[in-house]
Amino acid sequence: MASDYCAPSSILIVGSGVFGLSTAFSLSKDPKFKDTSITLVDRQPFPAPDGSSIDTSRIIRPDYACSPYTALVSRAQALWRTTFAAAHYHENGLCITASGPSQTYVSSSLSNVRELGTCKIEELHNAQDIERVTGVENASGAMGYVNWSSGWADAEGAMRWLRREVEALTRVTFVTGTVDQLLFDHDSSTVSGALLKDKSTLTADLTILAAGAWTPSLLDLRGIAKATGQVLAYMPVSAAEEARLRDRLTLLNLSTGMFLIPPSQGLLKVARHGHGYVNPTTIRHPESPSSLPPITVSLPLTHIDSPGQSVPAEGLKACREFLSHIHPSLCVPSRPFTKSKICWYTDTQHGDFLIDYHPKWKGLFVATGGAGHAFKFLPVIGDAIVQCVVGRMPDEFKGRWEWPAERVEESMWEGDGSRGGPVGMVLSEEIAKGGAKL
Ligand SMILES: Cc1cc2nc3c(=O)[nH]c(=O)nc-3n(C[C@H](O)[C@H](O)[C@H](O)COP(=O)(O)OP(=O)(O)OC[C@H]3O[C@@H](n4cnc5c(N)ncnc54)[C@H](O)[C@@H]3O)c2cc1C
């Protein structure tokens, strides 16, 4: 398709997160699309308060067991350090640890970042090494390494920066509205845009669906992608504590999934990169509401959809136990988390992104499957998506980002080996056992 690629006259992007906004940026700059009208619709005014891309912080690490992602992050980091939202990027280093089976991921990741040849690495052989290098009172994990060339970004700050850049190019029409369903024409197997909840339509020659964890509400992605909820908790820290901890390493224990990012804006964030909670929801069939039976898929339930939403006690306990283990003097029993939430990953079978044309619906391209690790690619993922749109998927991601050959029962998904903590939790069941609204 690439050599004779003919740009569509109109493109509709659904979703203004990492995948959608970066695509809008790349399309706006690409001369091939100079005559294409570009519309970006999101159900929330920007920045979406419950979008996965909006938060105080996201880890930026080339530390992957899969080397193509290591190489892609390395290219992203070159931009994070210089021209892309650089004021929002902090290169404090990352300490990645494990005990038990997750050590395999750590070893592969270590070998990949070594291979890059540009990262400053220190191997950690035991708990004493971990305590010495991180400054925690008690180590979490039995072994690991520090990559001093990893960092973290103020996610909301970087997304706001990108939005201003896109606006400055004046190529994109921004619409706030909820897509109720895509406009499917069953006779021609074509998608021609979207019908919004207010009954208005946005038509386009090409629709790029980048609705994050909500994507399975607009397309039948059973066995391909699903939403999983992850717990986050925040503890306020004083200015003196923030000054003391600000330059510390980010800590990520791949066996438990627990991680801690240095404090910013007076808040210390603890979270779990885990298998997460599913939220099975029965909805009308997104592609054929009148002729096919309803389907049940895991979809996000956020503090915006449901303002009284509790966070499961199980998740809050995991955050508290992690913090009180590594920093007992900071996390004294009388000192509570003051804010917590569930944030939604778009998980796929192997943790790979899904960036491809739909195999059946002409005029429909899907860019999703962040699987809890896409933020760091913000400076480069839009260009990669546009490459795929014009038919030039990078060779190293063929078979990873392509539409999967088959749907695989979700309980069989292996992930990418980076997740820790409990498996098989259902959000409503965990909340029923106890929860708190913070
Ligand atoms: C708790 C947590 C921690 C993470 N930590 C890291 C990390 O440390 N490092 C890292 O690299 N990555 C991390 N990630 C992953 C990364 O943040 C995500 O992969 C990425 O932000 C996903 O972007 P997205 O565009 O797919 O989704 P989103 O940002 O959620 O964007 C989707 C957008 O679609 C909109 N939308 C949904 N439905 C509709 C509709 N019907 N109509 C119109 N608009 C709609 C939503 O409002 C939303 O704005 C983390 C994610 C979470 C949740």
C-alpha cells in the first residue's frame, strides 16, 4: 500500500489519549496528509480526567524483555531529553527488582538495555545492594538492577504540552462528544465515521479508533483486547520530604507489580502494575446492535462514571504494605493515603499494541492496546501509527501490532511477563469484600 498510498480526504480520530493525540500530531505534520481534514473527538473535555494518559507521573524506561520496545523507547527518550515536553521529563533512574519467576523478565531486560550500549547500569545482587542504591529502609525484591538512564514524566503536563503543539498547527478540529457507535455499513463492510450520543454524526473516509480501555465498547474485541483496572494511591508529603525524595530512583518490583515514583506536586504515588481487576459488562453488540446478541466484555468503570466508586481494600492494602515495608518511617499508621483511584489498562494477549486496519471493516483503523506501558512512547508512537496507516508497519513490530490471526480466550493470555500480584480478580467482587472511597 505504501508506495501508491493515497491519503483520505477526511480522518476521524476517536480518543485524545497517547494514541489518538499523538496520531493527530503526526498527521498534522505529514505532507502526505496536507489536504486531509482531521477531526479528533473525545467524550471528555481535554485532559480527560479518567483517561489513562492523564496522571501525575508515568515511568519512562527502555527496560523491556522484548528488544524492539527497548529500541523504540530509546528513540523516544532522545526526544524526551531534548525537544519533546522536556520540562516534564525527569531522568532519576529506575530500580527494577524481582524475586522468583519474574527474575527472567529482569534478566532479559538487563541484557536488552546493555545491548543498547547507552544506558548506565548497575546490577544488584541482593537486598543490601537494593537498599544501598535506592535509600529505602527495607528492600523490595531479591535482585535486580538500576538503569540510571530511565526516568519518569509528568503525564498530564506532557499531554497538555502535546495538545498545545497540535493546536498550534491548526490542522485538527477538536470535538467534545461521546461516540455511541461507529457508522457500520454492513452491505459494503465499511465504517464511515461515528454516531455520537447526541445523535449527531461525524463522517470520515478513515476512522482511527483510539479509545483506550473503552475501545471494546465500540468494536467487538473479545479475545483481542480488554480493560483491566489498576490501583493507585497518593500520600501527601511535606515540602521537606519532597525535597529529600525528589531525586531518588523510581522503584518497580516486577514480582508484586508494586511501584513508587518520586514525589511531585506534594504527592507520593504508589501503584501496582498488576494483572488488575476485570469489570465484565454486558452491552449491545457494538458492530451489529439489532441483529447480534449482546456481548459481555471488561470495560472501565471510573471515578467520573461513578463518583462514589470505591477502590478495593485489597488494592489499598497492597499499596500500604509496600510503602510501609520500604519506607516505614514515612508510612506510619497514622498517615493515610488521601486519594486513590482505579486507572484502566487496555490489555492484549502478549502486552503488544494493536495498531492496524480492521480485517473486515474498510475505513477503520485501530490504535490501542497500551497494556500499561504505552505512555513512554508519546514522542514516537504517533509517527509509528501513521507509518502503519500508510502501510509501512516497522518490520520489528510485524506479528506484534498486527491484527491477531485468532481470538484467544482471555484466561489464556500470557501477557508480557512484566505483571505481578494477584491474578483473576473481578472489580465488583473485590469491592464487595471491602473498599474505600478516597
Ligand atoms: C495506572 C496506570 C499506570 C501506568 N503507568 C505507565 C508507566 O509508568 N509508563 C508507561 O509508559 N505507561 C504507563 N501506563 C500506560 C499508559 O498510560 C497507557 O498505555 C496510555 O496512556 C494509553 O493511552 P490511550 O490513548 O490508549 O488511552 P486513553 O489515554 O485512556 O485515551 C482514550 C481516550 O478515549 C476517550 N474515549 C473513550 N471512549 C470514548 C467514546 N465512546 N467517545 C469518545 N471518546 C472516547 C477517553 O475519554 C480517553 O480520553 C499506565 C497506565 C495506567 C492506567
